[in-house]
Amino acid sequence: QVQLVESGGGLVQPGGSTRLSCVASGNVARIYLMAWYRQAPGKQRELVARITDGGSANYVDSVRGRFTISRDNAKNTVNLQMNSLKSEDTAVYYCYTHTTKGEHYWGQGTQVTVSS
């Protein structure tokens, strides 16, 4: 089992920045991929960014150039730096991990609201 706990987020003004963090615990040696997903009201959950244990990162087109995903394997953390935020970035953000044994785990989610 792997447990994921997110922190960060909250209310941010348009154009502002915030940082999300996720700490993994449990069988962390199995972790391969870590990612951030988001789900806006009335919409499906979508992948925002993902990063492998080797540091290779990918982003959805709508956030590329504004968001940066980073990972600290020694601390079992993954972060998402979110800059130039827009109202359409408002969503619940979920931390996700995929292990080498094919297991999938989710965090509980953290709300990010972009509004003036």
C-alpha cells in the first residue's frame, strides 16, 4: 500500500501562483510514476502533469509553460508549481502514483480556486 497526502492550494487571484505538494508513505520503493490530476465541477478528471522516477515530465497543453512538476525521490514527494493561474484552473487537484507492480493510488484531493 502507498498513502498520498496533498497540501497547498486554496484561493488564488488570477495571474497568481501557488504550489501543491504531495508526500508518499508506505511501500514507496514501488513507486514509478507520480502525477497530478484535476477535476473541475461537471467535468471528467484530467491529467495535468506527470513525472517518472528518472525525472522525465509531461504536461497537458493547457498548462505547459505555466506549471512545473518536480519530484524528490529521497523525500518521496512530488510538487506542482502553478504560475499565471487562470479561472479555468479552478479544480480539485489529486496526487496520483503508479507503482512497478501496476498498483494505482490517489490522494484525497486539494481544492484550488482561482478567483478575484
